[in-house]
Amino acid sequence: MKKWIALVLALCTVLAFAGCAKKPAEVGNTEKIIVGLDDTFAPMGFRTEAGELVGFDIDLAKAVAAEMGVEVEFKPIVWDAKEMELDSKKIDMIWNGMSKTPERVEKMNLSKPYFNNSIVIMTLADKPIAKKADLAGKNIGTQAASAALEIIKADAIYGDIADGLAEYDTYDEAVMDLDAGRLDAVIIDKVAGMYKANMKAGAYAFAEEDFGEDLYVIGLRKGDDALTERVNKALDAVIASGKAAEISKTWFGEDLLLK
């Protein structure tokens, strides 16, 4: 009897350790990925008036997660602290109109580029600006810790506009100051600027010259190669199936996915 009890206890110990060995993201054999995002960045990921989280990247992430066979949870984060949230494992990836930059290539694993955006100059319709050079001496806003800010600082015009450039926690706050006349221009992701322009027809104008292309990627922890590969394969499958094109047409009226 004692031998039988010892055997049962040993088996229970083995099972207990096996349970402890499960990955934190696994609950009841169902894997879950946690996506960090700025929930004010329309139309990629934002809140409706009712508080529902919607957007192009929200729908695309859900489609990719379904292709991977995993659950997805969205967690709003402070955009300026996105790398810290990722490194501390509070989130598994950053997916919210995040641009590919040299700095992010060094700090994160990045997915394949899936969307080609650009960084544009947005003004009030009755106070248009044609070129980057026209920004000199103007009050300008952009989002802190954004790809737009990195691109601006790398541009030859930066020295002429640095004194008038203000950084905001969100693009929404910058556009509010533009509406109020406190800014002459906002340098912003094209998709975000065009979405706001569509919401207020005739209110805004865009300069003929922009700050160049801006490729969107998904950010993952540095060295998390297995998950990066899974995401890339699932993203390819969703694009190949036409599901991604359907999502793009819903939000933009056309297929803007990179193939």
C-alpha cells in the first residue's frame, strides 16, 4: 500500500510540474496573444462613441489570430512606452499603424511590411501650405515617439522648423489645436489625416509635398523569432485568401495591402 501511495504522490508531483511548465499565454490549451495599441489612432485602432474598439488593424489582427488558431486580446498602452510594455511581457506585440524605422529594427523583431502609408502635412482648408519649406516659422504639431517625428528630425528641413515643432501624446490632441488655431499644421500619418478629413468634409487640406513613405509593421519582442514567423505566415495567408483585401475595402474603399 505504501508503495502505491508513493507512486500516486510521485505521479501527482510530475503532473503538477507539467502544469507549471505551461506558457503564461496558454489557458485551457487555448493560446492567447496580447496586442498593445494606441486606442486613439483612427482608423487603425480607436474607440467609437460607445467605447467599442474598432479599426483596420483591429480587424486584420483578428483575422490573423484566427488563421493562427489563437485568441487575441487588445490592450491600450501609452504609445511612448510601447517598447517597455513589450520588453516587460505585458503585451506580446504592437499592432497599430506602427511604422518601420531603423531604431525599431534594432529594438524589436518586426513583421513583414503589410501597408504603405506616408507622412503628410495637414492644415486647415482656408490656410493651406504647399511645401515643406513653407513650414518655417510656423507652429507645427506631431505625435511624440512617432515615426513621423523620427522622419521629421531626419529631414533637411528640421533645422528650420524645430523651434516651432510641438510634440503631443496623440494626433487627436494635435488636430484639436489645429482646429482651435493654435497650430498652423500637423505632420501626421496619411491614413489618420485622411480619415479625419473624411469625417469633416472640407475642413482640411494637405500639402503637395510630403515627408515620404512610411511602411507599417507589427512589432514583437527582440528574439521572439518563432512567434514572428507564425505571424508572418498567417499574415501572408490572410492576404492570399483575399480576407485582408476585404478588410481594407471596408475601411478605405480599396485594397491597400502590400503583397
